[in-house]
Amino acid sequence: MDPPDTARPFLGIALKVASTITFTVMATLVKLASARYPIGELTFFRSFFAVIPVFVWVGYRGELPSVFYTRHIGQHLIRSVAGASAMFCGFSALSLLPIADATAIGYAAPLLTVVFAVFLLGEKVHIYRWSAVFVGLFGVLVILSDYVVPGASGAGERSISGAAFAVGGAVFGALAATQVRSLVRYESAATIVIYFSLFTALFSLGTIPFGWVVPTAADLVLLVGAGIFGGLGQVFLTQSYRFGDASLIAPFDYTSMLWSLVVSVTVFATWPSPIVLTGAGIVIAAGLFVIWRERRLGIERARSKRAQTPTTPLS
């Protein structure tokens, strides 16, 4: 495995932005197909065909023989259950909500990851990050108010269900991310991605009795394309952190809001309400603060470590 090369930050940023674009394309294809195919079937195609670009990437890096080796299959299973649940909820939200709205609510996941990391991994979080989490979750409530408050522009039975699925996707996504934070201590990114894709495809096969539909040739392009773009997005995302510090790369995740807005307007002819845009701005600001605070803490820990390291031999 090649060591990280964090001296090429612009390449890392470009790969991160490329990942947000490909994930937005994937979400667009899923939304287009969701009117005709059940969510379980969409989840299968997204997971199964995502393996193709991941295999190509792993093979190119010479890691294919070892990618399936693991001593932590149970943790992969837990991560996959959470991730598959997040995907199912996220796709359900996409089928019911404008893509930009579903994206905005999904930004709650990184904030919830902070909360779960405290209770599940024992990480310490101080008042600054707790404050950002609460502000960000308030932003989510602002977005949701456009769906649950009677008379609001987005209120309606389908929209309320979609908002609930989007929140569920954020919760399960945060749980999956928390599990990944534990797995990366002893597993490669490729191994985590491969097991997640295969387990999720296997889980989704259990929904066949609930009305799978034989795809038309045109729709098969959408379904397979969703998987391919999902896999490409995962490869770009993983590679982006090899070429730049996480604190520099992570904020560009929020460019996905721009792409989802473009898709909402140009493909689906919908525009988020001012309430949704305001709430999204609050959530994004809180998320950026959490990233900035993580960077500051990393710098302080590095300084402390250097200060405690003796500069001359003790004997």
C-alpha cells in the first residue's frame, strides 16, 4: 500500500469535488428510476455494480489478493447493516423529496457522528464542538419545519415521509461513519468498501419478494449507472484524503449542495424554499466549524507531543 502523499493538496481537493459530483449523478439516476422501481432493487444495483470500479482501483494498486482478508468480519457486518439502512432511507427520501432538500437534511450525519463517537467510541468532545452540533441540528429543524408545519410550502404526506426517511438516513449514516472510524484502525479503505458493497447487495436481495421489476433496457442503464457512479465516487473520496490533510479536504464535501441545486433546477425543475436554504446554510456553517475545530485540536495535540519529546538522549 502506498503511503499518503499530503504534499499535493490541489489534487486532493479536485478528487474530493469529483466525488461530490459523481455522488450527485448517482443520486440523480436513483431519483429518476425511483418512480418505477422499488427501493430494495435500487439498493441492490447501487451496491452490486459499485464493486466494478472499486475492483479496478484495488487491482491497479496491487491490493486485490489481500482485499478480502479480515479478522473483523463482525464489525464489517455491523457497519454494513448501518450503511445499508442509511442507503435505503436515503433512496426513499430521494424518491419523495427534491434532491437538494434531501441533500441538505443529510448534512446532519457528520454532526450526529460527533455525538455517536462520544458514546460508542469514548471520544472526548468539548463545549465548542457540542455548541456547533446543537446549532447544526437546529438548522435541520429549520429545514424540517418546511415539511411538518401546517401550511408550509413543503407540507404534505409524501414530503413528511420523505423528511422522516432523510433524517433516518442521516442517523444510520452517522452510525456507519462511527463504525468506520473504528474499522480504519486496522482495515484498509478498500477492504471496508468491498465488504460494505457486497453485504449491502446481499441484504437487498431479501427484498425480491416485495415487488422487484424487470428493468427495461433504458432503465437498466440508469440502474447500472447508479452503481458505477457510486463506486467511482467512493474511489475518488478515498483517494482524495491521500493527497491532502483531512481538515483541508473535508469542507469541500459541501460543494454537493451546489451540484444538487443545479440538478434540482435543471433536471427536475424544482427550487428549494427560502426556509430550506436558510436551514442548509446553518447546518453547513456548523459542519465547517466542527471541521475547523478538529484541525485546531490536531495542531494543539501535535505541539503538545513535540513539547514532551526530549531533544537529547536521557542517558
